[in-house]
Amino acid sequence: MATEESELDDSEFSHTVSWWGPAVIAVGLVVSTSTFAGGYILVGQAGPAFAIALLLGFAVNLLAALAFTELTTMFPKAGQIYEYTKQAFSESNRKNSLTLAAGIGTGYWLLFGLVWAAESTAGASAMVQSLNVGSIVIWILILNLLAIGVNMLGIGTTLIIEVILIVVNLGIRVIFGLLALFGFTNQGTSNPAVLTEQFMPFGWTGVLIASTLGVWAFIGLEFATPLVEEVKNPEKNIPSGVFLGAVVILVVGLVMGLGIASVLDPATRQAVFLGNAPQIQIGNLLLGDLGVGMAALASFASTMGALVAAYAAIPRIIYAMAREGLWPKQFAWLHPRFESPWPAIGLTGGIVLIPTFFSQTVTLLISAATAAWLLAYLWVFGLAIKLKWSHADVDRPFSMPTAAYVIGIAATVLVLGSYAASYGIVNGSALLGLALLIFVVGYAFARFWISRQTPETITQASASMADD
């Protein structure tokens, strides 16, 4: 058995994940309880025209995920956004480049706190509402501890459990939509006129307001990319998995939303679609107690699937930074048997709990998290374009045209601009300011930590930069 020192300093992942792994992580992370609830809230905000907001979200997130994929196949390291930033600014002062890269990577990791606070709150709300047992805080702890425990057992076990959770989760969503569409619910036959003549009951304003949740419905597709050091043939399997995941999520969202709207007209029953856990009430309206049970089961599977996938991906970013000395070295440790970054996973679990002390309103947490995530997307779009010019000679096993990323930037800015329509200029600006603050805090930590590292550590961390 390797010594503890070698485990700490030379821990590396093995390429054991097959072609389906990236798709499982992409789908499992995205089809969460917050997107389950958000899918119904979307219908309440825009009516059947939620499909427009959903397609906008599909476009923004798929383009962003493909930008992540291009950069990941260029620089196949677990550090993801940290690694891209480091390589993009390799021609600059090495210490400054590493500080910027570690700051962006840390900010992206901190973003996890807002995102999964929203997810944990949505899942916990559904459990309390359907089972009437425990409190939201207790369920948040239970769900996160279960997800952390699964990931401690390694990526192989994680993926098997993830597949089971996805099948249960998506199966129930599709069943709800199809039963409603074909008139096999307590609400009687569906009304096609709702989907045609009353397609946009709240006008374009409703669609604009719904665009945040439309983006949220796909956000996180790129989370397959931190597994690049564990995926076989990542240059082929990661982009295939990301695209497959996006299409599956789009189809499920459309079937569920349009089916439910056809029997519960959002123009006259808007309140049914709103709240922290509308899926529970809608399940009751569709199928009574059976529907409540199915919605509760899907909510549990959704939250667990998203948290399990997230804990499989995001801790690997701080693991990668710690491996190069740009984070405390303790977080570079892998369990020798399970090849799982236990310290990084444990610390990541801690940051999920912080936002829940300040707010347990799902839509507010989602809006703040979406703003921060979209800022990260803008950064990655910019890096992808910059690297096409500054690193034109670097091999690109997967590549998208620059024009695709320009379109992605425009669509992302459009969604960010919708915050004024949703929250007003002052509150919308405050949410964007909070999103930016997350990355400022990440940069401040990186600057503090790296300023205390030896020149040897800086040289070692910069050794893999593309122009060396």
C-alpha cells in the first residue's frame, strides 16, 4: 500500500468511467427538485409559452456546456474553469495568472453554496409538504449527508446509484405529463385550446420573467467536465454525454409542462403552479394521494440525484487546485481504495448550508445562483474565444465556431437583463451584485493563499501552462 505522503502528494484518478458516465452526471445534476418545481413555476409565469423560455435556456446552457467541453478536451484536467483560466493567461506574469485562475475556480466552487442551497431547500420543502415529518432544516441535513456518503464510495458506485435515481425521477415526470395530455387524471380530458389559442396568456413579459427558470432548467450541464481525468476517451464521450443530456432534459420538460398545462389552465389557475413545492399540490390534483406519493418520490429522487452528481463533480475543482499547491494541500487527498476526494467533498458539503441560514425561499436562491452561474458562463465564453487566438496551435479534439460563443454571450446577456423585469432595477442589480461578490471573495482567498506560497510551489503549479 502507498504511504500516506504519496497518497497526499501524488494522488491521481484512474480512467474508469465509460461513455454513459458524462451523460448520467449531466442529466442527474440538472433534473433536480428545484427544476421539478421550477418546471411548474415556469408554466405559472408564462403559460404554455414557457416552451420559449425553456428553448432559450436550452440554447444558452448547451452553448456554454460545449464551450466548457472544448476547453476541457484542450486541457484535460479536473480543475475545469481553474485550468482554463490558468492556460488562457499563461503568457502573463505566472503568479498573477495563477491567482486569477484560483480566484475564478474558488468563486465557481463557492457558487455551489447558493445553487445547492436552492436545491436542498426545494427537496426538503417537498419532503415536509408530502410526508409532514420533520423540518426543512432536518431534511436539508439528511439529503446532503446521504449524497456525501454515496460519493465517499467512489465514482463507480456513485454512477450506478445516479442511474437508478434518474430513471425514477424522469419516469414520474413523463408519466404526469402523458397522463394529463391523454386525459387519464382527475382533471378529465385535456384542452388543446390552452396550448394554442391561449399559448401566451401573460404576454412577452411573462416569457421574459420565466427566462431565469428556463436557464435554470438546464444549468449545470457542464458538470461532466471535471470528471475528464476519469472518463475513457473524454474527447468523444464528454461532448456526446453533454448533448444527449441536454436533449433528454428538453424533451422531458416539454412533455411534463405542456401536458399539465392542458388540464390545469395557467391563465385561470396560476396559483397552483407557484410556491416552493408546486409539484406536490399538482400531483394531488392529478391523481390524489397516489399523485402526492409519486411527486414526493420524484422529488426525493430528483434532489438526491442532483446532490449526488454535484458532489461527484464540484469538489474535484478544489482538489485540482490543492494538488498544485494553490489550495491547502489536505484537500488533494484521495481515498486510496475509492479514489474519492474525501476532504474536498466534506468541505463542499459545509458551504451548502450557509445560504439556507439567510433564506429558504427557493425562487430567490435560484435567481441569485443563476446570476452567478451566468457570469461564469460569460467568462468561459470569453476564454474560449480568447484561446482560439492566443493558443491557436493547441490541439482541439472538440471545437465549436467562434460565432456560436458570440451567440451564447448575447443570449446570456439577454437573460441577465431580464432581472430588471423580474425584480426591478434596484433588486435586480442587488442580485447581480451578490453574484459578482461570490467571485470577489474567491479571488480574495486565492490572493491571500498564493501570496504565502514559495516560488517553488508557483513554478510547479505553472509547469503545465500551454506555452511551456
